[in-house]
Amino acid sequence: MSDAGPDARSGHRRVLLKLGGEMFGGGGVGVDPVVVQTVARQIADVVNSGIQIAVVIGGGNFFRGEELHRYGMQRQRADYMGMLGTVMNCLALQDFLEREHHIDTRVQTAITMGQVAESYIPRRAMRHLEKGRVVIFGAGVGMPYFSTDTTAAQRALEIECEIVLMAKGVDGVYTADPKLDPTATMFHEISHREVLEKGLKVADATAFSLCMDNNMPIMVFNLLVDGNIARAVRGERIGTLVHTPSGS
């Protein structure tokens, strides 16, 4: 695992890309093929450059367990429905990568569904990556109450990625929601602890705590800018680097 010190913006060999389900739906319910096509092309460019990339996708374009729970549905059942939504997104991305870009992929899920995906086995996932395949993780961590942000942190640590690339619909981490507060300013670098202490709503606190405790840097950047995935992988100065400086 890489040190999250001053060289954390250097190029990377193995990365975990976290994609929000809402973006897959283009802001609506279901899968927006134009968005998935664009994401697949960017991922293919990264793979063709020799970088190993694994992907975690949310399911918010189909179901959001927490929202369904607010309407009275049992939280556990709502979360499992959300996990199934992530698998649909995984299969969509797999199709575009293989059909349009001839990139070998494997979908691994935390809930057993052998007809459409492999079960999540860390060593097998690492072997796929070593062979140049894209591994797409679905169904979260397989348990309710855990978000796909936490899944991204856990998977990145377990398969020995060097950084979590958290693709959002904004340019990085801001002092406030830039869509609501025009005076909000963006951080270019910030520590995990500062994100938690300031209560910045970039990802859930569990994901940031896990990354902080295990010295895993996170790059938050705008997915909607073409080519940003490759720029993030190369360590270019885009978005916000969240890390724990050496000696902290």
C-alpha cells in the first residue's frame, strides 16, 4: 500500500474507482446509456495505458435503502434492494467495456448470484487485475447499514490498491455545498481528520475513518469532465486529495 505523503499525487499502478449510481442514471431512474458509454471509454483508456483498475458502483439510480426506510420499509430489506440495484449497474458497465472496447471484465458480488457474477474473493480479484482485467464489485459489502462508499474503502484496502478515486458530480471537496452556497471554496488538499471534524459531506464517515486508520488516500474529482479518470490515475492536480500527511 502506498504512503499517503507528499508523493500521493504521483502516478498509480492499481486504483479503486468509486462511481455514484445517480450519475449512471443521468439524474433519473434507470441506466443512461450515454453516461455509461462515456465512463466505459474513460476506463478503457486507463486500462490500455497499463493501469490496474477496480470499480465500485452505487445503486442510487434504482434504489436508495435509506430513503425507502424513511417511507416505512424495513431498513435491512431496503438496503438489500439497493445492493441488487448496484449489480444492475455493474452488468451495464461490463457490457459497454466488453462490447465496445474489448476489455476483459469480471463482476464480483458480495451476495452470491452465480449466474451473472463471481462471488467476491479478494485473491481472485487481485489475480484478475494482474491479468489486465477490470474487476467490478457489486452488492456493496453484502450487509445492510454499510454504504458503497465504505465498500470502496474496504475493497481498496483488501486488494491492495494505492488510492480510492471518488468520482462525483462536483470538482472536489468544498467548504459547503457549491450548488447551494455560491461562496463555497474548494480544498485542493485536506486530511481525513479535517473532513470528519468539519462534517464535510463528501462520503460517509465510516469510509473516511477506514481510510484514515489505514493511510489510504482518496482523490475526489469531477467525473463529468471528460478524461478526468485518466488524469486522476496519473496523479495530476485535479479535484481534492484527501490524505493523512506523514507524521500526523
